[in-house]
Amino acid sequence: MTEPITYKDAGVNIDAANDAVARIKKLARSTFNENVLSDIGSFGGMFSGVFPHERNPVLVASADGVGTKLKVAFATGIHHTVGYDLVSHCIGDILVQGARPLFFLDYFATGRLEPEVVGAVVDGLARGCREANCALLGGETAEMPEFYAPGEYDIAGFIVGIVDRSKVIDGSRITAGDVVIGLPSVGLHTNGYSLARKLFFEVGALKLDSSVPELGCTVGEELLKPHKNYLPVMERLIGHEGVIKGLAHITGGGLIENIPRILPSNVDVVINAGTWPVLPVFDLMQRIGNVPREDMLRTFNLGIGMVVVTSPQYLERVKDHFSQLGEPYYIIGRVADGRGQVRFE
């Protein structure tokens, strides 16, 4: 007689899944606000569609992941930062259109569910959401035996935000003569990790716990520095119609490929090299691998995580705003007649 075969025998542990969900519920509820109309565990998350402060509300949505930065989390056993990275990245992607986040959904998939790991990842998600007054409305936790290598997982995030149509920032008003401001990053954020890992661990023969005086920390600590959330320093500015003409989140593709996404076809952005401090990690990687300048520019943020375009009329107002918040900023270039490209001088 054949022995009974259970779902657990096939590699799916329902008890572990229930444990993970219990952890998630507590963390997600800490992000709820008055707009949330359902609890974690419902088939769908419900969020009030009443927006009394918006005359003509526009919803803005985006989805993203953390990429191979996860490999660093796996190797170090530190999992509470990548969830925060994911939320910050998604917030940045809708912030550039003037949107404030409303709610966030996540997808977590792994070969064998470890509730402690799930809890750590979701703790980071919840922390990022709380900082942005964004509800962690729901998500999916999937256990798929033999699909992922032992100890590995993948996460993706889905965000919805809101902006009044009159305050949408789309770059269409950018004209020659406008000023380009750069806000600093704190590290690689969530892009360029495939090249970074090759440079540090293969070419440079360094280890995660290698202490590098130039960095002031270990390689692992440097690579796990969180993606900066730019909402706190931009929220008041995007609320004033007309002050900001364009915003570019400097993610994969660097300055070269992200800035053109917001440019009209008749202008260029001219970047003045040397106008901001390039973070030591980027100089170090360039030296380790003798990486061509073009590859550095198209792979990494090089110390600028958000680009702000404003007119000379509002420049002092924008500078005062950042100064009052203690936010470093750099005048990194200007807008000139052109063809929708980025040029360096």
C-alpha cells in the first residue's frame, strides 16, 4: 500500500506559510491608515477612492525589484534592508511624476519558506511604507520547491500613488536655460550589482567582510547601504504647482539614460563633470576593473540619486528649501538646445 503523500512531502509547508502570514499581518497593520478598508488575508486589498484634497486626481502606478542586490543579502544573512530598498525605489519612480504614494503590494517567492527571513524582509517593507505614510495593503508569499536555490528568494513591489492633474510633473515644460540640480545617493541603491559583485569578488578578490579603509566599512556593509527615499525632501516642492519642471530617478542606466526620459526632443541636459562628490565606492570599482567611463555612467548613479530641473525663477526657492531641510544638493548642469540627450562638459 502506498504511503500517504502530503503537500509538505512535495516541499510546501503550510504551517510555515501560516507562521509567515502571521508575522506579515502584524507588520502590515502598522502601515495602515484611514483609507485602508480591508485586513491582510482578504482576497484583495481595499483602499478608499475618496481623495478630498485632489480636484482632478490621477493615479500613478509602478512595479520594480531589487535585482542581484539580493545576492548580497543571501550571503550576509541580512534581510531587513532589501525590503526598504524596494519601497524606496518604487516611491522614487512615481515621485518623479509628482505622485505621493497611497499603497504598496509585494511579491515574495522562495523555494523553502523560512518565516524568520520573510519577517525580516517584510519588516523592511513596512518601515519604508510607514516613513512614506503608504499602506502595505497586501501581497503574495509563494513557496515553490526546486524553483529557487536553497536560501534564495525574489521580491517585487507594486506601488500606486496620486497626484492632481494640475501638478503632474512630466518634463514637458523644460526649456533651454533651466537649471539642473542633483540630490546625492548613499551608495549603489539597487542598480549595478551584477557588475559590482564581479568587480569586488572576482576581479578584486575581496570578501563581504573585507574592511576597506577607502570605504570606511566592509564591502558587505557598503553594498547593503539602503536606497534613499527622496519623498521627505521633495514632498513640499512637488505640492507647489510649477516650481519643479522635471524629476529623474537615477536608477539602472545612470544619468545618461534616465534624464532623457523626461526631456522634450528639442533640448539637452549639459552635465558639468566635477560639480558633485563622486562616492568612494564608485571610484574604487572603476580602478579595480579599469571600467570604461561610459560603462560607469550607464551602470551606476555615481553619487546622484535624483535629478531636479527648475527654472532660474525658482532656483533660490528650491535651494532654500533643501538648505532648510539640511539636504545636500549640487548644481550639476543646465538645459540647452539639443535633441533630448545628455552631454558632459
